Amino acid sequence: MNWQALALSVKLAFVVSVVLFVIGMPIAYWIAYSRWRWKFLVESVVALPLVLPPTVLGFYLLVAMGPRSPLGRLWLRAFGHSLSFTFEGLVVASLIYSLPFTVQPFAAAFRSVDQQLAQASATLGVSRLLTFARVTVPLSYAGIITGLVLSFAHTLGEFGVVLMVGGNIPGVTRTVSIDIYDQVQSLNYVSANQTALLLLAVSFLTLSVVYAVNRKVWAL
């Protein structure tokens, strides 16, 4: 088993989950409570990675990160190297690819909170931000945990987008899913099977956690 690729994948999934938690909260809050007529357009953009082929998304992300793009030129000027085929490029691509797996559970959880509780908090003079932190978030913990777990697991098993944006550079962009592909191409089925079984176990554990949290199996 390629422990270097596994460690890189875990690192990528952790970084992406943390960043998505930070940026996903305000996006999900706006989607849940905004009354803007054209809100569905924003929801469609957020959900687009769910239906877009990974190779298509990866191609456009690769072009957007290239040295001729505004983002690529800005990154090159700031850090002296291209954003594509780097770990940072994988993070940017994974953020976009896993965004709906975080935002949608968050937004669904926020919608399920009784707004009378928030209104009661407001009548007591509590600010909207504190009401969100003290009322909405605690009552939405199941959806928040679901979003974080799903985004972590989804990032951990990415293949198409990661391969398009990061390539296959050992120690830099070779993730565990790409390593499995390499092992199969080399007819090393034993090693590929070991790594695949590990990802299978992680996927099963992820779904078990999500269903357990949503159904509150520990509650009497």
C-alpha cells in the first residue's frame, strides 16, 4: 500500500473539509433563507458538480488555473509557480467539486430549524449572528456533521478532477485513487485490492456515521 498517497489524500480531504465548513456556512445560510427570485440560479451553480462529468469540470478548472488565465497569472506573480499540478491546485479544484456535498446538507438543516425560535431570540435583543451561533447551529448539528463527513469522504476518493488538475506527481498530487489506477495499470492487483478495500471500509464507515447521526440511533 502506498502510504504516501494515502497521507496526501487524507491531508487534502481534511484541508478541503475545513475550508468548506468556513465558506459553506454563509452560502448555505443564504440559500436557506434568501427570498431572492433568482436564487435557483445560485443553487444550480452550487449543485453543478453533482451532474457535470469530472473530466469536463477538471478541464475547465485546468484552463482557469493555467498561466494565461487571470487566476493563473495572479498566482504565478504571487508565488512564482503555476497553480496547476500542485497541491494547492488540488485544494482549489476539490473545493469546487465537493461544494454541493457540504452546502446542500447545511442548507437543508438550516431550513428545518423552527424560525419561531430565532424570532424569539431576536425579540430578546440578541443579534442575528449570535442567534445563528447559539440557536440555528446547535439545532442543525446533524446536517452539519453530514456535510462535513460527506465532503471529507468525497474528496478522499476523487479521481477524475484530481487527475486532470494535478496529474500524477508522487508526493505532490498522486492521491490514493490515482495510486489504485496506477497499480491496476501495472497489473499489481494485490496492492490495488488492499487500497481499494481500505477506501471501501472508509466509505461504509462514512455512510454509517451519516445515517446514525440523522436517525439518532443512540437515543432511547
